[in-house]
Amino acid sequence: MTSPNDRNARIIDEFRNNNGKVGGPFQGMPMLLLHTTGAKSGIERVNPVAYQHIDDRTWAVFASKGGAPTNPDWYHNLLAHPDVTVEVGVETMPARARVATGDERERIWSKQKKNVPTFADYEVKTDREIPVVVIEPR
């Protein structure tokens, strides 16, 4: 069985070798690579995540973890260290992450569920509110 780390490593390699595009089950899905600093370890971590383009240089990502009962590790990392790095297409840039709340969260989350119905499935699978994270360049 393939571990999530092995799967992520393959996606990261494919992303970097194909100008920010990946295939397979993620074909056509907007993806970015999110670099966070480990909340406890202080070690840089890189995770491929689906994103929604908010405006020219602002993105939203979703701590869905496939509808699991807990948030993904990268979410805890960016809460502890909101200064992140993102790779979008062939660009790499420093950014700052913040959790969307209220109407902003609802607007972004509703659009994501409409654009990618799998996210609505994730919401049904869990009792937690799936965090929406806005990423803005620094």
C-alpha cells in the first residue's frame, strides 16, 4: 500500500516537471504546492493542495483531508506559522495564510462545492467545519 507521503512526493514531482499541472485523478484540478513550517518540528513541509483562484494573486485552499474527522497537519502548521511559500504553476513566492471566517468563508466554500462537487462529499463525511484558508502574497 502506498503511504500518503509517497503519493504526495509523486504528485509534487509531476507538478514540478509539468509546469504546475498534474494528471490522473487530479487532471484539470487547480493545484498548488503549499510549503509550511512544522508546528512542532520547525521542518519545512510541502503539500499539494487544490485551490480556488480568488483574484489575480490570492488563492483559497481547503483543509478537507478527504472528509476525515481531523484537520490535515499542514493546517496546524500554518496556524502556528502563517508565513508560507506557494508554488503556483512555475512561480514560487512567499505568502501569508489566514483562515477565512463568516461570509467570506461561506462564499468561497460554496463556490468550491459547486465547482468541485467532491468537496461537498467531504463536508457530508465529517462533523467538523472544513477550514477555508486564504493565501495572499507577501
